[in-house]
Amino acid sequence: MEALLSLSNELAGAVERIAPSIVAVHARRRLPSTGIHWRPGIVVTAEHTVRAEDGLTVETPDGRSHPATLVGRDPGTDLAVLKITTDLDGPPAPRGDDGALRVGHMVLALGYGPRASWGVISALGPRWRTWRGGEIDRLVRLDLVLYPGFSGGPLVDAAGHVVGVNTSALARDSRLAVPVTTVGRVVDELLRQGHVSRGYLGIGMQPVRLPDGLRAALGLPGDGGLIVVTVEPDGPAARAGLLLGDVLVALDGVPTADLDDVQGRLGGDRIGTTVTALVVRAGARAEVRVTVGERPRRGAR
């Protein structure tokens, strides 16, 4: 009984320590989301909850409302950064080490108020890429409830340190946290240029399996590829001469069996460089050199 009471008090203490750094973000109709006072004057929240770009406000635990401006957003990692020009009362959130997380560790998901949900780390994994194209340094899957308004709030360890930002937008059937390592990297880039740069080719593709005879005859790597189903007018691929019906089988010699293989070759550092696309066209091999473009940002024309 004493051990249970001690654990209960420790978890409550963790909430109390982090609560001054948790804010409500009013950036959509009706339900606010949660934000974290990340560094002086800077708040991090979930990108999918920021529906407006003007008239944003942040409410601190004492009930005061502060005007906020949107510095930048990254749908790929579901992170947005707001800047507050007035002084926030609470200190920036203390951050922990997401690399120290282990499956089974007890964690808290916190929302403005504060409100709390308790659970465990249910799974950990390596670096992965979201369906929106963002690169996450580590998979952090949660076994807990994210109540309405919890997205953008902190995932907190038993010591009261933020180890991630909770999101319900990166997976349909599970609860995830973006680890602090990723958050720090994305925040720095958003503060520097307002967006996260990602390369793109300007084509839509679907996976296909190639006949064994064709693969053998052409000496193709792998057993599948990606058939081009759309080509963006005047996009990088269109300018290079890629055509509808081409089957992309490799980029720079690396097989491309699925879309993740392509996205993995199109980081921000590849923008402006040239990649060699090996394609099957009308039953023959062809190589097309494509200059990687920068993926258009949401709202850009």
C-alpha cells in the first residue's frame, strides 16, 4: 500500500513540475489544443490542430491570454511553432532523453488544465518516415488515452521531463509521440526558415510487381518497382522526361520497391542535386537524370 501511495505521489509530483510549462493553444474552432513552452517565447504544438494562421492566442495556466504568431509548420512530423511576444509566466519545459526510454516505462500524456492520462511505452522502434513524408528519429508507441485536446501536449517521464510531443495525426489506429530529438531538430529548422525542406520529383506512383522474365532479361534489381501514374506539369520529373507508365526500379542504384524507398532518397540535402532514375519503359531499360526539386509548402502557390 505504501509503495502504491508513493508511486501515486511521484506521478502527481511529475505533473505539478511540468504543469507551468503547459499552455492551451487557440488555433481552431471550439476545442483548443495543447502546447509546450519549449524555450523562452516559443511554443510547440501539433500542426494538425493549427487551423488558422491569424488571430492565434495561447492561454497560460494562470488564465491569461497571449497573442501568438505562427513561425512555421511541418505537416510531415505534425509539429508547429508559435512565437509569443509577451512574457509567459511559466518556465520552459524541462526535457529528458528519449534515448533512455524502454518498453514498459510508465509515462504521462498531459493536456492543458492540466489534465493527465497515464500509461506505458508499448513499443519502440528505429528511425521511420511518416505517411506525410516526415522523418522521425525513433518510433515511440504509447498505450494510453489521448483525450480530445491532448495533441501537441507533452509526453512526460516519471521524473517530470518531456520526452516527446503527443500526436493523434501520424497513425490511424495507435497513439504516438514525436521524440524530443526530432522536436528539437524540427523546431530549429522552423525557426531558421519557417519550413522543413524536403525534396520531391513531382510524380505520383503505385507499387507493381515485375514479371520474372522481364527482370531477368533486363537485369533489374529487386522484384518490383513503382509505376508512374501522374506527372506534375513542369515538375522535376516532367522536365527530365519521365512519362506516365514508366516503372521506376532504382534511384542512384538503390532499388525502389515502395514509396518509402523513394522518400528516403529525397531529404532536404538532395534539393538541387541530380539523381539517376532507372526505369522500365516499353519493355526496355532507360536511365533518366532528374534534378530534385523542393516540395511545395502547404499554402504555397
